Amino acid sequence: PLTEGVGGVLASAVRCPECRIGYGNLPFSVDNKWRLLAMMCAFFGSGFAAPFFIVRHQLLKK
């Protein structure tokens, strides 16, 4: 039963080699790897830095 399901998926992938499998429905482009790297660094870096800036703001507030 399990191998039949896997075989069906593999057979459909073999039947359609020109189909682009992957990243068609993303809200950003993955074609340029350096731009993607910069966007990911900005996204994750801002989330990492936010608590430190919030604490700094609270400590400097009078």
C-alpha cells in the first residue's frame, strides 16, 4: 500500500519532465541567490535584533 503511493508520485514526476516543480508560489524571487541571501539575512536579522533594541530603548528611557 505505501509503495504504491510512492510509485504513483514518482511516475507522475517522470511523466511530466517539463513541469517546473518547486518555487512558483512564493512571494519573493529565488532566482538570484545573493539577493535571496540578503533578504533572508534582513528578515532573520531583524527578528534577532528586535529584542535587543527594545531592551536598549527601555533602559535609555527616563
